[in-house]
Amino acid sequence: MTLRRSTIAAALAVLLLYGGLILSLAWFLDGAAVRAAVQSERTLFAVRLSLVAATLAATLALLLAVPAAYALSRYRFRGRELVDTVLEFPIIVSPAALGAMLLIFFNNPLGEWIQDNVLRFVFSFAGIVLAQFVTVLGVAVRLLKTSFDEVPAELETVARTLGATPRHAFFTVTLPLARRGLIAAFILAWAKALGEFGATIMVAGTMAMRTETLPVAIFLRLASADIEGTVALILVLVSIGLAALYATRRLLGKAVHA
Amino acid sequence: MLEIESLTVAAGNFRLRDVNLAVGRGECHAVLGPSGSGKSTLLNAVLGVLPSESGRIRLAGADLKRVPIERRGLGYLPQQLGLFPHLTVRDNLTYSARARGVPAAEFQPLVDKLVAATGIGALLDRRPATLSGGERQRVGLVRALASQPRLVLLDEPFTALNESLRRELWWLLRELQRERQLTVLLITHDLAEAYFLSDRVTVLLDGRVVQQGEKAEVYGRPAAPEVARFLGVETLQPGRVVSVRDGLATVEVGTARLTALASPGTVGEVLVSIRGDEVILQRDGGAVSSVRNALPARVVSVRPGSPLLCVELDAGFPLFAFITRPACEELDLRPGVTVNALIKAPAVHLIPRSG
């Protein structure tokens, strides 16, 4: 087999794997069950909760990721290597372990003090956002750092010789030139947060109409052997996720393969 | 205008050492050197991107040590030009005014003048990516000058262009520089560019200033063998000063004897440096002339070149002469032909041999 053929076969195998998984849902697809599940108040709550929490988590992650990624891209400072290494931490450690670590943190004196005096995270909406935020932050920083790396530092130097302060140069030159990476990082962080399950369930639990996000709802339906309901919710999640990825491609063009 | 005193700058494992340099108001000063000589390190120190270990940089009398880049009063045109790709040409040109909060009425007349002088009026609404190399250079130049800098820093700005476009832009830059009395620090490894544009030259090698002065002085009288080699002096031969009388030195080079201007320190073993364009070739003898060195020489080869041909001669030592093609045809120069090589005494430069 030629290189061309074998590599194309591998690419199609990827499509077959994911496409096959989605198509296999059809076996248990029940129109009435889908309608019932989609129209139920509990599902609508889960969708709303997932969308709001993911949007909030992705926004907060970017607010921290943008300056952090810029620092990693432009400056040499003590601890830089360590920060760079820790970005992969959420990928290496499973989301469940990450969630467990958060839960353990909120049971130590500092965590308890935060819970009592700042914001209650455990078994709450804030806990969902925090769990998603912690899961997606590293990826967001990594993506943004790559985007900032691609903007020549010399453009900032030129901007500064033209009278711009470092902040003005960042906002008028660097950030606009990194905008594609910024949009891609936001949408991917958002999509990852939307599908987040392990960390969320550890920190926020599985309380119906309180902390039940879409992935949690899928888990609960499956746990109660409601296959048709599970399929219906998976389809909702897949639709939202695919719509987000499609929007990414439309926004960024074919140059960025999200 | 720009004074650099005993400047030492470290950049990674490289160190630029003890640089002294002065650029007067309205002067173009070229810093020449091969890659890795420290040109960019010097530029970055003046820009404020690299801190100095010791020494001082002053611009218009003010010490730049604690002055941030944006307040140094610099116009900067880097090798890659640094045009902002997401802005139109117009927005690139007015970036400085917007960054400084200068009202349009104040900066627009100067921008308009520069746009007209460089012929980029039709490009204002285009993005840099749609411009040709020459157009981009002009835009970069106008942008650097539009902020009315006290010092213009040019970092090999014409390297990427073809020969004819480069020369066209050299003329444009020289006109602008003279007309607007711009103070320019030009960083380049291109000898022709430095010679054309600058008034004075500093030669940097291995992080040190090895020669500095008027361009004609530096080009004609390199201070050290490595400078002569870098400047591409065609004839560079070991010789020995055998006598000095009335300010003239007699030098043995190979089997020939040359007369040169004597200078302090040029005794004993020397390197004889003669530029190819200082050698005149003559056939069939000739009338008596003031030229002190008339060497019988045999043509070894004639190398093609544009616009000058390089003639390699055996004059008792290898000697190179640049002549035009018509002159070559008129003299019927080909290998084996015998000619007289005429070199005025001041064109024979003696470099003390170190070690």
C-alpha cells in the first residue's frame, strides 16, 4: 500500500470510529423518547446549566490564560519552565482525580475558609464552573501561547518605537494578530467544558435540577437503564458540540483545524 | 546627537565590548560588520530592547538608560520592516500619532508630504500583504519618519530587494535624509550600501569596534588585516618596508617594489592593501606621469562582472584591477598579455602586521 493510500485509510478510520459511534445510537433511537426527553423540564435545565457554566468557565479561563500565555511567550522568568510543564497537568491527571483534588482542597482549613467566607463551591453551581475552569485552563493557555508565539515580538518593538506603551502595543498589535487563536481557544475550552463530567461530578455532585449538567444527566439516565433517554441526551450534547466546532471552522476559516 | 560611550552589552553567550560611537545631527552613520559581529546587539541596546552591562547611550544629551522605548524618540525600520499586517497602509502610517494621542491636524501634513515624496499615495487603503517588496519598504520608511524621530535606526532594511530596487531606494533615502536632515544609524553588512548612504562608518568585528571614521578613509585605508578582508580589498599581500624617505616608504612585495605613503607604525613587516579600482592598466608604455608605481605585469585571467571586470595580474605579486568592458576590449586584455599596472602612492595602503 502506498503512503498516500495508507494515510488516507487511517484518516477515514478516524471518521469511521467517531461516525460509527454516533450512527450506532440509531439502534436505540426512539422518536417519542427523544421528543419527551428534549421537551422535559429537567433536560432543558441541564442544557441551560451546561451552556451557562461552560460559557462562564471558558470566559474565566481565557481571562487568566491570555496574560499567562503572553508571559510564557514573551518573557523569561523564574518558574517559567514549571508553569509550562504544569499546563499539561489536567491532561495527565484524569478529570475525576482533578475533581477529587478540588474536593479535598475544600476540606482543608483554607478551603473551608473560602467556602465559608468567599463562595460555596462544593455541591453548587460555582463548583461546576470551577471544575470546568480547572479542566480547561491548561489547554487554553497552551493554545494561546502558540498563537502569541506566532506574532513576531519585533512588531511590538516597532509599535513601541512609534510611541505605544507595552500595554497599548499588546492591545493594538499582538492581540488583534492573535485573534484567531483567541477564538479557537475560547471555543475549544467551551466545548471541552461542555462535555466535562469527571471533575464536575466530584465537586458538584449529581443533584437533579441543581447540579445536573448534560453529561451528568446522561450518566444518570444510563445508570437507571433508560437507554432511549440516554440516546436522546447524547444527541443533544453531540448537536451542541458539533455546532460549536462548525462555528469555529466558519469563524476561523480552513486555516485552523479545530 | 547620538553618543555611545564605553558600551558593553551581553546577549546570550555573545558580548559587545567597549563600543564608542558618535553620530552628529543630520549625519548618516553606518555600522558595518559580518553576521555575528554585534551589529544587532548594538542596535537592540540603542532601541532599549537589551540592557547594557556598562557604558552609556545618550541621545540629544539625555541618558537613555531609564528611558522606555516609546519615549526614546526613535524611528525604526527593521529588516522585516515590521508593518502591521492587520492594518491598512494609512493606519500603519498614522499608528504613531494615535498611540501618542497627537491630533490629526498636527501629524497629517508631514504624513502627506512623505507620502507624496515616496509615491505611495495610491497604496493607502491597501494591506501590507498586497504590496510589492519595494512598496512595503517605502511604507516602512514613511512610517518610521512620520513620528519625527530624533534618530532613525535602519537595520539592513534593503537586504531582501533586488539590486535595481535597492539602488532606487538608496537614492530615495539619501534624498530624504539630506532634505530633512535626518540623523541615521544604519546597520548593514553591505559595503556598497554603507558607502552610498553613510557619511561615517564604524566597522564591528567579533563584538569590538575595529575601525571608525570617514567612509573614504575606512574603505581606502583599513586599519587592520581583518578589516581589509571584510571590506573585500582585492589585493592584500605581505610586504616589507625597506626604507622611508621624505614621507614615502619603499615596500618589497613579492619580487616587486612599491612606493607608498609612510605612516607611523608601518615599518618592517606589513600587509599591502590596494583596491582594485585604484589600479590603472596601460599598454605599450606611455608618457611620463606622476604615478609612482608603474609595474610591468602579465594578465593571468579576466573575470566577468557587472559593470566592472576583474583583471588578475602577476606583477611580481598577485594584483587585481577593476576595469570597464570597453577598456578591456580596447586594451585587448587576455591571459598572457603584458601591461603596465599604474598605482598612485596614496593608493598603496600599508597595514602593520600583528603577530
